[in-house]
Amino acid sequence: MKIGDEVTVRTEAVAHGGFVVARSNGIVLFVRLALPDELVKVKIIKSAPGGRAWVGEAIEILEASPYRITPRCEYFKASGCGGCDFQHSTIDYQLEMKKFVLIEQMQRLAKLEVGELIQTHQLSPKDFNWRSKVRLAPNDAGFLGYRKFRSHEIINIENCPIAIEPINQKIKQLSQEKFRKEQIFVLQNQLIKQVNEKSDTQVSTTLLGVEFTHMASGFWQSHLQAAEKLASLVLAKVEFQARALDLYAGVGVFGRLLIEQQKISKLDSVELDKAATKCAIRNFRGLANARAISDRAERFLLNTDQKYDLVILDPPRKGLGEAAAQRLAKVATSQIIYVACDPASLARDSRVLITAGWHLSQLDLVDAFPQTHHLETVAVFSSEE
């Protein structure tokens, strides 16, 4: 098999990353733009990592899934924009596929059966016009767009169906302008603020009645409701804890809200990014029982002698890692709340915590990224069953 080959296959289960699995003459294929149990013609586009499988795109649907629909976006197609994965599926079936992936990853990598444990949550809007922040890069001619699937090539766009309408209006206004740097469009008090990727501009967002300062170019949940939903889930799972540690804390959202609701009495908030830490210091202003620490979360865990009743962590996609997870199991004493954006990393870290004696007691799946394969999970670990 080689790049450019076309094969006809019957697809199998959905796989992590926005693919469905198929097989051709014993060779495993990871297929984009298909759904489980479809007969499709696939064009091979690259070798999968490890070299033992291939990645392809469905270019013709011979037998369609009952869950297949017509994509709304003109850029969602073979060799098109790589930002979405599932626009060809009904939104409720997308959630079912994400749940299947979470169950499969936890079973395979953590040896845990979590199907009966998972609570699923859809946000509003649950399908389109939900993204309140987008990053667009200039193509060779200077016009803004998104990258193709796993490529540096830019597809010029004039509309993005998953973005909120004020952002789309801004994109259309700028469609004939040329840029040299990536541009970020972010919602700020019902207006769209435009900054470049190196901007140090600060914006503010009110969350559960509390105003937070954060960087326009930094991390903030892009779905209009995601930050509030995740914060509400975390708050609901915490009973009063004397001392709390918030790792990968960003601008201090979870910690500040826990203090506001008197669910913790003392907080250490750890974040590597210095700009985010400065925002956290501002967000903690007037709180004598909270301190913001600029440090790598893994390094802080390995070096601290302090024990914490509650540890909250919201790591990047790579997760915590084995050494830091082993240390976390010793630093935390009562409860760990793990907010994860990657089910495979959550599963690997869960295996370490379970081996160290912790118990997975709650697991929530939040569809914070409709039309994509991405999801958020909130996993609660208890020191006693």
C-alpha cells in the first residue's frame, strides 16, 4: 500500500482522534470523514505513526450510516479544513462516539470498566456557532484561514460554522485583507477583540458571578458555556477541604471559585506560564489564603513536602506522566479531581493512581467541542472506596 492508493472497505468502530477503523487485506486503516459500519472508498493520504497502519480519507460513500448527514461547512471535505472531524454525523451520535472512545481508552489503557460510571453533558449551542475564540493563520498570499488536516497548508475561509456569528462577521470583513502573523479573534463583553499571536492584551470574563482576567492569546475554554459547565462540575464534587492544590491552574479559575464558595480554606495555585500566573495574582487580589506559583506542575509535585486534602489538575493533552502521577498519589490525601482534554492521557494517568490505591468514583464527559473529536472529562478519585 502507498500514498494515493484507493481501496473500498467496510468501516468498523470509531477510534481516538476522529477516525474510524477499517481493514484492507489485513492492513489497518484509520479513516477520516467516515462513520462506523459504512462501505466507503478510501484514498490513502499518509502512513500512521509507527508505520504499521495507514491514514486515509473517505472520498465516496457507497453504503451510508443512518447517522450520516450533509455537512454544513463547504470546507469540510477530503483535502479540506482539518478543524472539524464529525460534521457528517448527527450531533447526538457524535456524543455516543466520544463516549465509546472514552470507554475504550479507559478499558485498554487503565484496565477500568467505566461505561456505567459516565455521565454525559451537552452544552448550548450543542452543534454550531459555539466557538468564542478562533485562531486564523495567513497563507502564502497573506489571506487568513485554517490549516488542512495535519498540514501547514492554509485554506482561506470566509465563514466558520462552529464560530459565533460576531466572529464570522469579522472574518468576512477581513477576507480581502492581508496579514503576516496569525490572528486571534476572541469575544470580550459582546464585542470581538482582534489580536496577533504574540499579543500581551488582557481581557476579562465573568464566570459564575466572578470576574476573571486572562490573556487574549492565552488559554480559555472556547465554547461559550464550557468554562461555566466545567467549573460548576468541579465545584459540585468538592466537599470542604482544608488545603487545596490546583495544578496547571491557568489564571486560577477553579481555586478562586472554590474559595468564593468557602469549599477550601487554603490554596496553592501552580502554573508554568508567567503571563497566566500574573493574571492569577490579579484574580487572587484580596485573598490572603491563596498564592499563585509560577512553576512546572510536574516539578512542583516532585519537590513539594506539603500534603494536600484536595488536588485539582487540568493538564495539557499529554497528561501528567507516570513519575508525576506517582508523586500526585502521595501528595494528595483525600480527593483528586482531574479535568482532562485527552482520554488516552487520562487513562494512562488513571492506571498509575489506581495502582497506588486511589479509586475512580465519578466520571463526567462534556461535549465542549461539537463537530470535532475533542472532549473534556472530569474524573474524581477518592482515597477510599
